[in-house]
Amino acid sequence: MGRSKIKMANEIYTAIPKIMSELKAVGMTRYNQKQDFYFRGVYDIANALHPVFYKNGVFVVPEVLEEKRGEKPSKNGAVMTFAVLRVKYTFYASDGSSVSAVVIGEGADALDKASNKAMSAAFKYACSQVFCVPTIDIVDSDEDNDDDGRLPPYTGSRKDGSHSDKNNFTDNVAAKSKSDHRESTISEKQINRIFAITKKNEAIRIGVLKKFGYDDPAKVTVSSYQAVCSAMGKAIAELNAELIEHEVNCVIDCETENSDDVISREKREKLLEIAGGDVVFCQKCIKECGYEKSSNIKNKDYIAVCDFIAATKSQLQD
């Protein structure tokens, strides 16, 4: 009797390289204004991975192995809850085979999102490292080459015995090098990303492109795409911060109420605007500042409440 072959469950080991080959770049286009750095969010990673996970029959299961929690005061006096999680992520293929990665995730929040943030951080870095998620699209250097890549040989002498023109050879090398490094322009998806970052702010889009020497997003090269997106994100963040500060200052300058009086309706609306229109989030922040509702806030505490909402919102976005 012949021996029957036992099929080993190892599909995950071929699925992961396939996912890596099909995965599009996820640029660091988000900007943390408070700490002045660019990053890519967990949803950027998840959105990029979802279609290729589905296509290759891969899914991931998290398991929290260890949790540490504590509290610490923030600069504005609020109590911040922090969480440090050790999380195991197991990536499964359709045949039951799997690989696991154990990572650390940290998160801090003034409300109840510390563990959520820690899980998000752990997931982002587990996926980024397991699948080596690139920040720029990988372009084949030979993609646009028309020749066979060879240079005319340098013989060192001419047929008549006279000395050859080495400068001419050097020029050929330089020209060839320049040809080999012709840069590809960005894809339509990347162009759309540029418009999404600047949204309706055409002035910032035009200004940043001009700074990099472009008059059209379609002319942006792959190598400069990341820097262009980062510059646009930073410009938008700075503009939004200036607008909020200007509007708050305008309200303060126009203030005629006594400092012990409660804030006006306009100021209550401004608090909600700073909170991004999220009524529940705004109310939680107001309670953290010692008030049951916005109509009870006194003018003397208005700026402190504004700062607290803005700072908490920034931490949530991180």
C-alpha cells in the first residue's frame, strides 16, 4: 500500500507575500500639530489592508495578553487615564494556518478611550511591521526604459592612436544616468489624495505645489509626493488653528459681560464648534471642567474650557 500524502496547512505563508505585493503605499500625510510630526493613522492602514485581506482570504484576531492602567495629570490640570497593552495579533488563512505577532500599544485619554487608543496603536504597528506597509509606491526603475541599459564602451584610445576624449565619455555617463533616473509621476489616486487633503482650499494647494516647483498636481513625481502631502497637511492644520484662535479672540475682544456672568449663546456655540460639532464629546469635556452644562459656564472660565476641549480633541486625533 502506498502512503497517502498529508497536506500541511501553510497557506498563510504564501498569502502574506501576496498581500505585500498587492498592498498600496500608505503615506504619512496626517499631521500632529501639537507635537509637530507627520504620521499615518490606524484607519489608513486598515483601509489599505481590507481589500487585499479579503482577496487573499486572510483575517486577523486580536488577544490582549496583558494590561496596565494608571492616571496622571495633564498640563491643563485634567486627569489623564493611560493604558499599556500587550496584544497578540494572529493572522489566519482559509486553511487554518496562521502566524502571530505580539506588540505593545500605549494610549492616554481624558475620558474613556485610553484602551481604545492603545489597541489602535498596537494594531497599526503589528500590521505595518508584519506586512512592511510602504510609505511610497514602489516604482520599477526599468519601467520606462527604451534601451537595453548599456553604454558604449570606453576604449581609452581612438583607432588612429590619438588620446580619446574622456569628457565625452563622462558626458555620456551623465546623460545615461539622468535618463535612468527619470521619475514617474503620481497616479490618479494620489492626485485625488492631494485634492482631498486641501479640500476647498485652493490657495494652499497652489502655494505648496509652487513651492515644490509644480503648476499641476499631475506633474508631481513619486519621490516628492510624500513631502508635498506632508507640507499641505501642515499648512491646513496651521490655518485651522489660526482660524480657531482668531475667532475665540474676537469673541473675547467683544466681551462686555461681567466675569462672573454665564457665557453667551454665541460662546456656547463656539465651544461646540471647537469640539467639531460632537455634542456628546463637548458635554463630556464640559463636565470634566466642573460644569453640568454649557449654559452654566462662567465667563472667567470660558478660555480654560475652550483650551481643554481643543487639547482633548487633539489627543483623540493622535
